[in-house]
Amino acid sequence: MRNIERTRNFCIIAHIDHGKSTLADRLLDVTEAVPERERMAQILDTMDIERERGITIKAQAVRVLYKRDDGDWSLNLIDTPGHVDFAYEVSRAIAACEGALLIVDASQGIQAQTLANLYLAMEHDLEIIPILNKIDLPIADVPAVTEELVELLGVDEEDILKISAKTGEGVTGVLDAIVDRVPAPITEHEETRALIFDSYYDPYRGVVSLARIFDGELKKGDKVRAMGSDEQFELLEVGCYSPKPTALPTLGTGEVGYVIAGLKDIEALRVGDTVTRVERPAKEPLPGYAEALPTVFSGLYPTEGDDFERLRDALSKLQLNDASLFFEPENSRMGFGFRCGFLGLLHMEIIQERLEREFDLDLIASSPSVKYQVIVDGEMVEVTNPSDLPEIFDEIREPIVRATIICPKEYVGAVMGLCHEKRGVSVGMEYISTRRVQLTYDLPLAEIITDFFDALKSRTKGYASYDYEPRGYETSDLVKVEVLVSGDPVDALSIIAHREKAYNRGRALTEKLKELIPRQQFEVPIQAATGKRIIARETVRAYRKDVIAKCYGGDITRKKKLLEQQKKGKRRMKQVGRVEIPQEAFLAALRI
């Protein structure tokens, strides 16, 4: 008989590279959930790219049995991603738990995403267990970081667990704290309600969804309905990961596991949706359901035109595992490709790398852009591709984010300067300790999706960290900067820039293209334009053939006649000639 009082649900939250996956490995080792011969690093990270980069991309749920003197305890662990791009998945994982392990690196202290995930956990009234990790490092400053945690959380120093996930020091104390401090699940309704907090596609079994049962129970053969998508289906299997998938007769109140319904479309059971029985449905879904919307858009093109259909198939297969990936066909001077929507730059990098690695594709990505709201004749149009921006419009709005930046106090001036360069507006500044400052800025999303992170790390010698959340749209003075080569616009190189920065961006683009476009038999003008106005121009000089080399002396009129004929030929060639822009030119221009 299941004992809900002996069940604990908890997640691990932290900044990137603070030791979430390593602690998860040690918890599995101590509870002997994995046989010793099968143990390895990052056991819950199933993708090669996760292991190589040392990051968690997909949330993982595992059930372990912790044996103490007072009996056996069933612990459900959810290992969450740490990057801001996957904040929605983190929020759903947090909603599935009653407690959270907040890990802080003893050598780095509190970072921006530490705060973001902490506030998310506090919004859901989770029991927070602060953990100081990596205390075995020679550069660990345990007293200073402990003081930061005491000030931030308002807890006693004795409540902070000091561990080394790498060596296993103090890990048993973490398990005891989970049992003693995290409350047991409670149920408030008789009707069945289960929260879907992650999904992936299995080629043999269809859509596999990770679920937390809040009320009632689910078992094989149940007819259920997804309250968000209104899809109905029959459960073929329920079970849990321990850490291998294990089928169970039922999943009851307070338990975390997986459900399989044989679905072929991941859209039918989205992350954040509530599942209930068809026979006795719940009246209200669990709170917090929303679709994960893409924020960054880019064009993906195969370097070989014949690979277009292969790219379509590859994107379709990836979308089965990642419902937040959006794509539609588009055509430009770079060839046939797809306009894709991503949750952020890291998400975009991961998708591109998986396409190249898993499907053996060679791809070029256009410059990332964001979604703009354009008012034309009183109607709002959403624009994600700069080339689609109308020439005449009433108003244009750009997405704004609120960025939280944490850095040592000596770099405050450098960070402020960077934020003002990126058109940021200061919201506040506060000291989180005697050495570290938290700055809050409202920034245009378009300004931070390219080189903001690199510039921030460069100006603070790697000590700063940042996190952001969307704040809506604001009207701005934006223009489209078009690049024209021999008078023809190149859609793939169009950008949307603030009017004050348009000249500099246009000048940089034309200068870079002049270096990369090969010389022709005729002059090639490269221009940057805003509307009908040319703001920058460079010219690729023509090859000069010495047509008078064969003239040894003689009348000057003969030489002039040959030069006039050459001039006419070059004019005619310029009218009918077409300039092929090499792929290297696109790649270099996108880095500006």
C-alpha cells in the first residue's frame, strides 16, 4: 500500500555549472539506485551534447528509495536545466515539487540565475534547502558565500549544508534534510489531475510525458483528456524512472512518473498541460499552463541546395522532441531554407549542432532577430524577418526584457557603460554583499541576443553573470537597413536597427562585404540603405585588362578607340552581369 506521508518531491535549481548534475549522480550513488558497474558522470543527461557541454537541456525525473533507521522513504528527484532559455521548463518542474535544493558554488557565490530560480521557487511556496557546493576547491571562499546566503534567505548559518558533490562529502546530510524539511504531498480534490512537466518522443513508443499526480491516480487503460489541447487518448503504460523506465500498476497522488498514450504528435500533450480522466473530469486545470513561445528567429540554410528536403525531415524529427521549435520554408539569396523560431541563443546553437551532428547536415544560419510588432494602417502585424518589414508603417514596437546582472563592485562602471551602449534603462542597484552588486536594467531583447554576453564577460574579466525575463513591448525609433549589391537587395543581410545605430551598422556591413566579394570584370557597388536613402557605400573595383598592350606606337586615336570600346563593354556587362555572393561573405557579415 502506497504511503503518501513517506514520499518527497524535490528539484535541484542553480546557476549554470554549479554542480546540479554532479549532486544528482551522488544522490543516486548513496541510495544505490544504479549498480556500481553502470555508474558514470552525468547519468541523467542522456544526450551527447549535454555531456560534452556540461549542461542540462531536458529535465529528468528519477525515483530513489532512501533507507534510514526510521524506515524507507520514496524520493522523487527532478533535475532541471539551468539556462535562461529553458526558464519555462524550469518553472513547470518547480510546480511539480514541494521542495528545492538551491545549490551555490563556494568559489563563485550567488549568480544571476541562482536568484531567478530562487524567486521562482519562492513564488510556488517551495521549501528551500540552501547548499554550498565545491567546498573542497582551493579557491572556495566558504565564509563569504555563507554570509551572502544568510543575508539573501534570512536563514541561520546552521541551516546551510556544506558539501562537495564531486567527492561525496556531506551528501548523506542532503538526503536527511530532504526527508526532514520537505513537506509530504497533499491532495485537495477527488478528481484526477496530473501536471505534464516535460515530454519527449520515442520512435518506438510515441510521446512519453513526465507527470506529477496532484490528485487521484492514473493507470493503464484509463481514458484521459488533456485540458489545454482538449485531446483525448487512452493510456498504454504508466511507470517511473529509477533511473531506468519501470512500468507500474498505477501512479497515485503525490507521485512522479511517466505516462505513454501512443501519441505521434508532441503538440497533443504540451508541457504545462493538465491531464484528467474522461469519466470524472476535473473542473479546473492546474495553474500556470502557457505555450512556450519562441523569442529568437533565424534562417537555417543547407550549404548544398540538394539537402533542402533532408533539412525539412530533420527539423520535423527534432520538433517531435521539442515542441517549442518553430519552422517554415523561406527563400533568399542564400538559397532555399527555413525560418526557425527558438527559445533563445543557446537553444538555437543546440538545435543547429544537433542538425549537423545527428543528421549530417552542413548549415548556415542567418543573423538572429526578434519578433517586432508593426502598426500599419491601424492594424498590428508581427514581423520576425527583417526583409518583411513594410517600407511605410505607423509605429514599430520591440520586445523589452528586464535583465539582472550580478558583478563585483569594481566592475559596476564597466557594466553600466555596456548597458547604456545597448540602449538600456536603469531600474535599480543594490549590494547583495560587501563585495558584489546587483544591477537591474530594462534592455531591448534585440541588443542582447548577439554579443551582449561576450561583451559582459570581457568587461568584467569573466566575473559577471546575468539573467533576464520578458517585460512586453515598447515603441522605438527603428529602421530597416538593407544591403544592395549592384543595386539588388540581399534579403538575408537585412537588419532592423535603431536609427542612431543604423549608419554604423550599415558602414560595417559594406566594409566587410567589400573585403569578401570577389572582383568582377565590372565595378560592383555595395550599398546600405534605409528606405530610399543610401547611408553607406563601398565599391569593389573591376579587373583592368590592358587592351592597348598590342599597340606599339602609332596614332593616339587608335588607343582611344580601343579604350572606348572597352568602356562600352564594361557598361553592358554591368547591366546584365550578376554577382554571386560567396557563403563566407554571409558568415562574416552575420558576425558584425
